[in-house]
Amino acid sequence: MKDQNCGYCQGGELLAKFGIKICNLDVSQLILFKEQSHPGRCIVAYKDHVSEMVDISDEERNRFFADVNKAAKAIHKAFSPDKVNYGAYGDTGCHLHVHLVPKYKDGFEWGGVFEMNPDKKYLSEAEYGEMIDKIKSSLA
């Protein structure tokens, strides 16, 4: 099931407003969040347009969280954050997804409240490419 107004479902320009697809995982896709105040911030979005984790089977939920775990391990390996925060929101975009937000003790918002989109730090296409390559090589 796909929603024609959902960036996670449709990709292309809708996704490009906030993210860049890195790759498919088992039951989800890994997306680099364009706003990079938290270096390495990504989103793991479920493969189908469902709103809640209660809308999928226990097996699918376990596979989804295995994908979240795999992405978190890659972020730790690629960027060595002091902590990765996990956020599952979606009251405006009802597609099951989890934000993986690396936090650094000497970095933005350490010990503070998380801003969904600080809208402060964007990268060049080359810099996004380097981050994506680093994450992909850390997924193995």
C-alpha cells in the first residue's frame, strides 16, 4: 500500500524536500535527513504506508526494529556519536518511521530538547554523497 502524497511512499521530489534515500533494508528504507545539525541523522521508514506499528504483524514489527538497529549500528560505526536518540512521530505524516538522531557531547543540542527540523545546516551534494557512502560501507 502506497500513498500518492507521501514522500516515503513516492520518493522523488516529495522525498527530496527533506531526505535522500540511502538504500533499502529488509522491510524498510534508510534515508539521510537533509538537515544535518546532528551529523549522520537518518530516518528508517517502513516499506508500506501504515500509520502505527500496531498495524503490522509482530514478525514485521520485529523485522522493522531489526532494520532500525542495523541503521543505528552503522551510524555508530560511521560517525562515533556519544548517543543516538530515537524518535517515532507522525501525526502529520502518517507513515511508520523512526528518526535516528546522533548526539555529540560537544555538539548541537547535547543535553537539550530535540528540534524536529532546526533548519540550520545543509550540505553540498558532494558532502551528502560522502555521508551516504560512509553509512553504506558501515552497514555491512
